[in-house]
Amino acid sequence: MADVALTAAERELLDGAAGPAVALAMRLITGLARTLGARSLVPITSAHVDGCLHHGQAGLDFAERLVELGGRVVVPTSLNVGSLDLLHPGLVRLAGSERQDARRLMDAYTALGASPTWTCAPYQDAQRPTFGEHIAWAESNAIAFANSVLGARTDRYGDFVDICAGLTGRAPYAGLHLDETRRARVELDLSPLPAHTLRMDAAWAALGHLTGKLASDRVPLLTGWDERVPEDHLKAFGAAAASRGGIGLFHVAGTTPEAAHQGDAVETVHRITPAMLSAARDELSSPGAGRLDAVSIGTPHLSVREFEELAALVRAGEAMSPNVEVWASTNRATAKVAESNGWLTDLESAGIRVLVDTCTYVTSVLRPQTRHVMTNSAKWAWYAPVNLGVQVTFGTLADCLTSARTAKVTRDTASWH
């Protein structure tokens, strides 16, 4: 295991010149760098922390220890979803010590100087990283989006490492920070797919799920589609690919900034047919699901454009069935825009509730009797059966709203062929 060459300034951080919290963080960062075979560290311009979702005592102890040691982030640091909606505390059913610990953890990270963004989509912020910037982001979909769509550089970081990078301003110079690891290894040829299919929101989510399955942790290159892919479709694709597989970077010819000249190192080519995409869609749905109890959208968090689309679909139809809970998850900044445009009023009038700071598949939001949920998120469909013990049906946003109005699953499957 190669030693890590530290600069004089980094050696001082490790030795405690910036305080015990930074010294602790540097020990973790340099230890990870040795494990990864990195020969040096790389300065970063931002961090995104996934560790503020309460999973147990160890995470809380670690964050509060950093606070006790006087830790403060030295680069702009955003926070992923927590276990509570702090603006609407009654929406999450946590009680007693569980609620208290969840709040303590969220408070600890803000005490470390991180911004209380509470979103899984920090790239929707106005101050997002630019091409070539080295960053240290956790949250799988955020990693995929930053690397692929923005052209920033981050490896796949997780709890503890993320905040340590924020405290030190350093990350191991390894993995997806390096040129050679960013080359495409597997190609997905989309030319057999109809144009109308590739213009659907859910098609890119299902395609991401299929890509994660086919590529595993190899960098994929998508070819055969001439139109520029909208950011929200890329968001859905990356979230699904990172959930089903281990993908932290993808390239889309004609859309993403590093896609040109990516075919040189490709080892495998898959021609994606309508049948393959439909099979991926169906893999995201539970067989024989019963009555519809809830609909959940906004995983990753709804963008402003998606909120506008949702509000337009709501205005064009009837209110949701009283027998179906409908949840839309988003971040605080987007919710403010939605409120100022009257979209929140449209949704609430139709029976849709908006959740911020958290997500419906990571904490207790859905009614306890919920058994069957519909979603347009491949990520939600992949995780919720295990996290919540529910059955899931995956469909487009329009499918979700139509089903919520009738309390019966309705899907336009013809559009997938």
C-alpha cells in the first residue's frame, strides 16, 4: 500500500494545526487515500454530506464529536435529506428518542457550518460546481449528476468521509478524480428505441435501471439518440443507474460534456430494444399488486421545471381520490418558487401534499396501512420494497396522477413500443 505524499500545509492539518476535528478528519481522509492507492490528495471546492440521515448511534456520535472538537467546514458544504421535515414537523411520524436523535444529527451538521439544504439534488442549486472542479459529494444520484452532467469530478463518497472532506478541503486523488477512470467501458446503443419513447420521463428512469444492470460499476456511454437530453431526464437516469448498479459517471453522446471520443476503450456494446426497456420497466413493479394506497414522486427531489409540469397536469384534471395519499418531495428552494408561482396552492387544492427536507422512502411518512404505492422514480421503486415493505408500480408522471384520481393503477404501456 503506497504512502500518500502530503504537502506541507496538509501535513500541518494532520498534525493538528487547524484543531483536533480537522486532524481527526485528515486521519480518515489519508487512511482512505492509502486504501485506494492514491499517491496524493486533491483540493476540493465543495462537499455534499449524506450522513445527516439518522441510521443509528454511531453516526450521531461521530457528528457530535466533530462539533465538540470545534470542527467547521472550510469549503461550501450542502446537506442531503435528513429524517425530518423541519418546516412541517407533523408530517413525519417519529417520536421520543428517535425523533430527538434525528433532530440532534441534523443540528450537528449545521453546527459544523454546512448549509441546511436538506436535499438529494444539490445540483439544482444556483451555485453548482462547474466543469473540471474537484468536489467531494456523497449521495449516489448527486455523484452521478455532478460527474456526468456538470463535468465536475468526485469519487463515490459516503458517510463520515463526506464531512471529513468538507472539514479539510481535501479528498483522495483517486477513482473518478482521475482521467483514466472516467473513460467509457460499455456502450448502450439506443437507436432501436422509438423517438416518442425516449421523450418520456419514465423511459430515462427505466433506462437508467437497465444501464445499472448491464454496466454494473463500469462507466457507460449512451449513443444512438440525436436529441439533447433534458437535465431532469438525466437526473432520473443517473439516480436509477447508481441505485441498480454502482455507476458514478455516465456519458451521453451529444449531451454530456465528456461524451466525445469515449468509444476508444469500450469493451462491450448493447443494442437496447423496446422489449429490453419494457422488461426493465416491469422489473420495477411488484407482480400482482393490489389496490392503490399512495403515490410518491420527487425522488430525487422535484426540480422547478418538474414542479411546473406537475402543477399543469393537476390543473388539467380532477382532484386526487381521497383513498390515495399523494406526496411530492422537493427541496426548500424549489418549494419557495412553487409557492410564489401558485403551484403549491394548485397541488394542495387537488389533495397533493408537499414534503421537504426528507423523502418518503427513508422515514415514516406514508400511512402505516399503506401496502401499494405508485411512483415515477426508478430509485424509489428499487429501494422502497425493502425499506418500507410495500408493493410498487412504476409509471410515468401522467400515469401516477391518473391512477391517483381513480384509485386504480392505469399505465400507458403503448408508448413504450
